[in-house]
Amino acid sequence: MLAGKHILLIIGGGIAAFKSLDLIRRLREGGATVTPVLTRAGEEFVTPLSVSALAGQKLYRDLFDLGDEAEMGHIQLSRVADLVVVAPATADLMAKMAGGLANDLASTLLLATDKPVMIV
């Protein structure tokens, strides 16, 4: 079911962020590719190294990363995925989604995507 699927995982800054590490592991066991995006608040709960190592992919954090944004990287990230998962979905991220606010990479990806979004 997950084999060959590409999941963009946005990790918000709640205490449940530590569970995202297990989610990454389980998604990969199911055959999915997981591209992680870690919010600044999320970094308070899980380390970028742990997330990147478990995902086996580059971790994305910054909207204005010159290397990634030279070719509108946030648009590409949001459109390549089969599904965007926000876990944990914090009140901050949900409010940004509801209000159309895009002041960081995570919220910009959520506005730019044309794929289904699952908030957990």
C-alpha cells in the first residue's frame, strides 16, 4: 500500500513530536519514501540528525535556504509528494493553515501543495 509512495512529513513543535520518529520508521518499513520538514518549534523536541537519519533523506528546515530555493524548492517539495502529513499538528500550524499564513517553510509548503494533506 505504501510501496513507492512519497510522503512529505511536517513535524510540528509539540510534545508528540517524538512520535514522529516512530512514524518515519513505520512509513519506511511500509516502503514509502519520507521527506522530513522540521519546524523550529519541532527542534525543541526532536533533533534534526535523528529525523534525517531515520528518514534516510535530507531534512528541510529553512524557507530561505539559498541552495534549495534557487529553483523554488518549496514548490517542488510540496508537489512531488503523494501525501503531506503534519504530525504533530500543533495549534500554530493549524491556525496558519486556516488563515493562509506562510511565514516559514512548513506553512509555505502547506499553502503551495496540490496534494492531500493529513493532519495528525
